[in-house]
Amino acid sequence: MKVASFNVRRLGTSKVADKNVLKYLIKIVSRYSVFLILEVVDRTGQAMTTFLKELNDTRANKKHPYTMVKSTRLGRDTYKEQFVFLYREDHVKLTDSYQYKDNQVGDEDAFAREPYILRFTCLNTVLKDLVLIPVHTKPEDSVKELDELYDVVKVVKRKWKTDNIMILGDFNADGSYVTKKGMTNIRIRSDKKFHWVIGDDVDTTANTSNDHTYDRIVMYGDDMLEAMVPNSAKPFNYHKAFHLSEAMALSISDHYPVEVELTTAETVPQKKEEKEIEEVETPSVNPIPRKKKRLVRKLIGKSKQA
């Protein structure tokens, strides 16, 4: 089960109306069981309604459609954004949601966009319970907002009695916004219970003029870390995967999605003989001729009978 977060950069009606952008956004989202979209700026809500319909009308998604849940429009002034989650109902069930109040005495209004937190029951993974805390920091306030997430996690743990918590989104956690010194002032960074699974040297931007690691995924606790498929936390470079020009890639976003895969409950080690057959069938630089493949299968069949 794959989970991802993507800052789609000012996602509204004009971007959804662009057929090329829409096509690639659908391809990207369709790779995941749960998908968080950041920076949705549409005032009317029509953009995401249209996108959801187009997403579910594709042949690949008709049998496994997505459901949408979104926050209210969040922001301190006239500029506002929404957190939007898309998820496959045959992979997860939404059990609860919580709009963080951001009203701690003496530390009110710490977030430009308060986290809209969802709790899921996972139907096919080793984790049965999963809480997602979305983040899109105001760049110049990133250190303060990221540090404040420590208190958000405490509230979630107390409210829902679970440690299965993932924080994900656009942290703006690099460059001039969050320096190495600034990192030392962030409790979710210094506390060893929080695991930053996207490395500091990983480029999460689609713009070739920088290689910043703005987008992150943080797992809380060892159980969450162990539930992750090893080395699965990474950006999805759609620029390269879809062979796009830089201009086309940037018309989608100036960020890449960041993703992680959770281990499925049905995962079973393959038998040696099955693995050998699979390796024979896998194309390589020098593919095995079909006649030789049949001979290898025959030999394996005889070894099973012996």
C-alpha cells in the first residue's frame, strides 16, 4: 500500500482544465492507495470535483475508485489553501478526522494552515490503524511550524490512543528556510522517536535550478518504521518516468510527490523454485531465448519430481 503527498502548486480550475496536466496528474495519483494534495486554491471546489470524476472515469480506477475528503479553506488572510486527500476505499476506511485547533495558550496561531488530520483503518497492511498529519508550512516560519508538530502529535496520541502516526507534506525543510542550525530547534527532528525517512540530500523539486529537500515524510515510533517497506520512501520523479520536458514537468508542479510503501499483511517469502522461474522470465540486458527458457522450466519440473 503506497501513501504519497504532492504539492501541486496552486491547483485550481485552470490547471485541471489543461488536458495535458490533467492526464499526468491522473497517472501520478493512480499509483497510490492514499494521496494527499497540497496547495489546492480553488474557491468554488469545482476543480477537485472535476478532477475526482476524471480520475475515477479512467479504466484503471473504475473498479477501485477513489473517495475524496478535504479540509476547509485555511489561511490567515485572503490567500487560502485546502488539504485534499484521495483514497481507495478497498484499501483503507476513513474512521475519523480532526481539524487541529491551534489554540495553545501562549502559542496561538502557530500554523499558517492548521493540519487537517485523518485516521484510517488499513485493510491489507501489517498496520491496522494509520493517522496522517498533513503539512504545508509558510516558508519563513518553517522552523516554528515544524517544531509545533511535536505538540500536534501529543494531541493526536491523547485523542486517539495510537502511535501509528505519519507526518507528510511540504515542510520547506531546506535551503534558507531551514538551515542545519535551524534543524536543531525542531523537536520532531531531535526526538529519536521521529524517523525522517526522506534523506536530507534527496532532491524533491522538479526545478533543475535547485536540489532542495522541501518535501518530507516522518514516521513516529519503531512500529511505523518497521511497517515501511525498506527503501520505499522517496520522491517520484515524474519528469523522468514520463519522459517530459522540463517545461511540461513544471506546468504540473515545481515539486515531486514523496511516497512510502507500507508492508502488506499477505507478504510471504517466495519458494526457491518459484523465484528461479521468475528470474528466468524477467527480461535482462541479454534476454534468454524462448527455447532456452522452455528448457530451464523443463529442468526445474524434473527437479521437483525427483
